[in-house]
Amino acid sequence: MKKQLTTNDSEQLLKILKLRFEKNMHRHNSIEWGSVQKRLEKNPEKLWSIQQMEQTGGEPDVVDFDSKTNEYLFFDCSSESPNGRRSYCYDFEAQESRKKFKPENNAIDVAKAMGIELLTETQYRALQELGNFDTKTSSWIQTPENIRKLGGALFADFRYDTVFVYHNGAQSYYAARGFRGCLKV
């Protein structure tokens, strides 16, 4: 599968991203849109990934620039966990372990197919500094290997003016739990 948008789709997506960028300057007040757009235009596969984030309800936006790696970071900034990425268990192993009522897919494989990664706990907490996200939903986050080996996985949400990070069996899935992604461009 070719991971590149048509010229028209690219132009439409860049318009959406620019409007979101301008509407939410508090997320990236020291970043210039022109620089971001040039970077995206030079990386069509990254623009394709952002389109995947957009199509699944993530409302991706620039949240940071990493001067060490010279990369812009896009996070899903939808108010709730992206609607098009809910009801998934954590990973393939967890999905296969379910004997009954297997979920349609899993967060890790869907993220990989989209060309993104689940947010880390640190990234999730940084996102919450930009607003209140997941006040009614929750999102799987990257889980340390030692926890995953024991069958668990981490998720996070925002309740009572606090970010909560908690655990569940990796095979669990809920209509109100999805995942948020990070894309480095």
C-alpha cells in the first residue's frame, strides 16, 4: 500500500492542520507554521500518517519541537480518546489470548499501521498541560516491558483535575478506551 496522499488530499489536510494550529497557539507558541508545513511537504509518508490520525478522530496538532532530534511532535489533541480507535485491547498477544468476544484489533498494531506510536506516560502528562483531555474516556499508553510480561498494560485519563495512570489486563477493552498517538516529523 502506498503511504502517500494525492496532491488534493495533501492540500486539504494542510489547510485543516494550519487552521487547528492557528486556533490553538497555546500548544506551540514558539513554533512557526511555515516551518512545519515545509517539513510535512518534504515527508509525504508522515503527512499520510497525520491523515490517518485525522480520519480516526485524533485531531492531530503540533505540540513541541525537539531540538536534539530536530523533529516536530504531533499528538492527538481531540478532547476525548479518538473515537475511531476505541474498543481495542493493548497488543496482538492480548488480542489472541481472548477466548471469547475478541476485539476487532489492538492499539499497538493499529498505531504501527498508521505510522505512529502510543504516547508515553511523560508525553501524556505533557499533553494534559495543554488542556483537559480524556475527561470521559481513557487512553492506552506505552507500557514498560516488565508490566507487559506479567499480563498488564497501562492507560491514563484526567479526572478530578488530576492525571491518573492505571493498569488493566492487556486483553481488556472498553468502548470508552482508545489510544492517543505521537508522530515525529
